[in-house]
Amino acid sequence: MHTIVPTAQALAERLRSRLQPTELEVIDESAAHAGHAGANASGRGTHFRVRIAAPIFAGKSRVAQHRLVYDALQDFIAQGLHALAIEIL
């Protein structure tokens, strides 16, 4: 199986198409985690921060909101995305 390094742009595109956010920021924080578990030699594509606001989150618990984000990005997680910090705005 060919592994693709996840990028902030690819994650943002996926989140836009699946969750239709009104605000979205995806930050690759991988370089700050070099040498930690889950980091790779390239220093990118393993640790991301997502700041997102979307109507789909209305009335849902924090856990349910985070689950929507994780579900949208599941194939990226399978490709090596190791850590995801989620901030619901």
C-alpha cells in the first residue's frame, strides 16, 4: 500500500467537503514533535491542529463534534497522521 504524507491543505480540503465549515484553520505542527512517538523523518504530516466552526456541530456534545472531525479524516489517520488537536470554535 502506498502511503501519502498528509498535508494541511489536504486535511483542509477534506474538512471543507465533509463538514462545510464557516471557519477553518489547519496547522501542521509536526516539526515541533520531531523525535517524539509517531513523528517521521520528514518532520511533516504527523501532528496537526484543526480550528473549526461549522453548523453541523450545533447542539452536539464536544465528543460528538470531535468524532465528526475524526471520521472525516479517518483515511489520513490510516496514512500516518498520528496526532490531531481539535479546537471547535
